Amino acid sequence: MNNHDILHTVMTEKEMLAKLSPQFQNMTDLDEILRHADSPKVQAMLMYRVVQEKERTNALLQALNDKYDRIMLSLKTGNSEAQQLPAQGNKFEVLAEQDQLILKNIEERGGCSAKDIKIMLNYKGLNAACQRLNRLFRDGHLKKVQSGRKVLYLAKC
């Protein structure tokens, strides 16, 4: 390949880049890069820049994925505070079926006591219902209102 063929190839590549994106027409750095493209140092530098850009892109994608996971958690649990929780990788906790049933029932009725949950889930005693409701309260899924000995659990808005 002689100099004329190389120049023709470079011009063809520049025309193709100009068609793809007008911003490449004004790039003078491209000419410099093409002149020294055979140098191993230039190739190593370009590869290093590509790796840096890939790392930045991966970090951005990871942040977007974490935000998406928090939003999905918020939508699935109906908990608006889930968006404020710190990201924990790609993991989030899904509530047990009974807990989901309790939350749904409390939302529909506006509130429930341990006695209501005991009847709904066919528990033998109040202890199991109280423990489940208290755990949901501690985890931030419910509000707790107490009047004397009677405790009412409300959906958290």
C-alpha cells in the first residue's frame, strides 16, 4: 500500500465519520491520531482511554440499576420510604405471603388489631399475630396506635 492509498483511505474514513456525525468534521485530533495509529504507545493510550470510559459507563449503569431496584421495591411494598433506603447492591427483601396479606388487609380496612389478624390467618392465639404485626411495625411497614391495652396497626402512607 503506497502513500496515495493510505491518504485515500484516511479521506474515505473522514467522509464516513462526517456522515455519521457532523461534530467529527471539525476534529483536528482525529488527523493526529490517524497519523500515529501504528505506534504501540498510541494504541495503548487509546485502549487505556476506552477502559476508563467503560468503567465510568459501568458505574453509571450500576447506579441506574440500584435506583430502579429501589423504585421497584417501593412499588411492590407500597412503602414510599424504600426510595430513601441506602442501596444494597441488587438485593431487596420480599415479604412473606402472610405479611403481604396482612398489609393488604390493613390497607383495605384502614387498620387492624392483632385479634383481626388472628381471625384472618386462623391463628390459635394472639401471640403469633402480635409478633407478626410488631415485626412489620419495626421494619417500617406499619404505624402503631395504642389506646390503653388495645393496639391498632395502620398502613404507612
